[in-house]
Amino acid sequence: MRAAWEIVATFAIAHLEVGFELTVDAVGRLHVPAGQDRISRLSSVWGHDLAATLIPVQHAGGAVLVEGLVQRPADARPTGRRAQLYVNGRPFRDHFLVRAAEAGYRSAIRPGDRPSLLLFLTVPGSDVDVNVHPAKLEVRFRERGIIEQAVEDAVRQALGRIEAATSVWGNGAGRESGPFDLPPEALPARSPAPPADLFAPFGTPDGQLAAPQAEPHSATAPVAQLFDTYIIFEATDGLVLVDQHSAHERVLYEQAIRELESGSASSQRLLLPITVELTDEELTVVETFGDTLRRIGFEVEPFGGRSVVLHAVPAPHPKFDAAQCFREMVSDLARGRFGGWANRLERFAATYACRAAVKGGARLGDAEMRGLLLRLFETELPPHDVHGRSTIVRLTREELERRFGRR
């Protein structure tokens, strides 16, 4: 019965204009009416809870069009995932394309989690051979590398949009009011500049905040901090809450990757060097990652026994505790906390970003909050931190008015 259900479900997902009904031993197993939209059809076939965690994908890479739905990183789990692929309307299986889609989640999902996905590929007929499998479950692409890159780019692009952020009332399918756009002009502009040293670490490299081209209604939009942990402000069609630690973690991660690849990190020379005592395992980590530590801004040298001395450190924000960050980093690396990351530089950058980011409970000034928001929305994947958690929770105006009985 399961095989029959899978066959019917596979075609039901692809052909929204057709109604499907499956009955086994006089028991109805699947019934979907014709004319459903994509998310309603998936709610009927895959279940409401799973369908509610999906976000839209649409990307054109050359002659390849990729459309469909993929799961928000925070909702992915190690088991229970669904992955369905179609090419030119035909269902097929391809482990490597699924892996390409997963690559699009890089630095936005916990290692080991497997996101669900539904992808429709449209390619020129001459670029795909559908007759390489007796049951036509596999296909051969003439330019496989181009197809895989298009899939990875499509997923990456989808995860970078504000729709990928979590809804404050949950992700109920059919409850979203449509695209929740957050263009740069919707960000709250910074207030008159306070002393530069207050906000320079959250600003551009020259210490100045990049003021957005704000519309009149947003130029004076207030920014507030809740519980010394969350930043809240009004967007064009709703309310946005940002976890300051997760947001700064995303900012620092992408910055660290650039610095590790270019070797251009800046550091702060210490007037009084800091001595740190380590375990044998942690000392090995320092020796192993010595060059990487220097490239991120830590200048470290042996001090005898199991001690090392820090002569220079990075300065990602005013409240940065360099010694504590260094201890936590080498401890995490020694214990394999980010061991699931295949790429060594990404693992190191994620460890640094997690430990160096401003913490929840730290009071931020107005300019610091605005500067952090500006830097967050300049990143590649603003809605997610390096653990797969959401940096942003959004509340549309429609959702708010529904809660207050205005709709």
C-alpha cells in the first residue's frame, strides 16, 4: 500500500490541476481536489506541519530554472525528511542534486540535519536524457555541474530572503500574508552620531555606520531592545525582532570567512599581554590552528609548559572579552563542538563567531543596535545563525490585526 501511496502522491504534487483519490481495501488513503495551490497540495500530501516549514524557491541560472519549496533551517531534523525532484515535469531521483541543495544550506544548518525539499527543474530537452533507467527514475544531464550549481544557488538565494525568518505565531501554512519585504530603505536609519568609539565595532571598516537611503516614514523609526537581548523595529509591513547574539554571530562568521580567505584581519595590540593556561588537548589545538588564529587576529606564542601568551587580539565589539573568547574557542575545537563541519576554515569561523559575538543580556545603545542591523542585512544569509537557529522573528501586520480581531 505504501508503494501505491508514494506513486499517487508523487504525481499529485506535480499536477495541481488534477484531483487524486487513492482507496485501499475500501479505506480512503489520499484525497486531494483539483485546483489546489502548491502549499495546500503539500499540506494534504506531506502533512500540514511539514508544509508549514517550507519557503519558496525560484531561481534562473542560465538555461536552467529551479522552482519549488525548501525547509527553513531551524525546522530541519536528522530524520524524517522528504526530498522530491522533477525535471521538465517528470519525477526522478538524484542523490547528487539533493546534496547540491544541502550545500546551499552551508553555514545555516546544524551538521547532520536533513532539510526537506521539493524542486522542479526546467531545462532544455536536449540537455537531459530520461531513458537511462528501466523505470525512468533516473536521468542523465549533459552539463551536470551547471545543474548542481543552479540548485545550490537557488536554495542559497531562498534562505537569504526575509521569508526564511521564523513567524512569531509559528509557521502555519496559509497564514502568511505574502512576501514580507525588508529592503534597505525599510531599515531604521541611525540617529545623530554619538562618539565614534561607541559604535565603530558595529560599523564599516572606517568606523562609520553606513546610513541607509531611508524613506521619510522610516528615517525616524524607533529601535528598541527587549530584555537586553532582542532588537525590535517596524518594517514596511510588520514588526521585526532580531536576536542580537545570533545576528552578530552571522555577521562575524561571514566576516571571518572573508578574513581567513584573504588573511586581512585587523587586530588590537595589547599593552599588557594575556597569559592563558591550557590543557594538553587545547595546546594541541593552538599548535594545529596557529596560522588560522593569526589570520583571525589572535597573536599567540608559547609561554612554557601548557601556557600561551596573547600579544594581539581581534576587537569585534566594545564588550569583547578576548581571553574568555580564546579559552572558549580552543575548548570547543578540542572537544569537537563543531566537528560536523567538513570544511576546516568554516568550522573555525563558526567557533570564533559563536564565542566572539555580543551576548544576550548585553545592553546596546541606539547606534550599536542600528549598526548591527545594517551589518546583518548586508550578509548573505541574514535570517540564520551558524547553528541553524533563526536570527529574525517576524510578525506581519495582517497577523497582528488578526490577533486583535481587526480581520
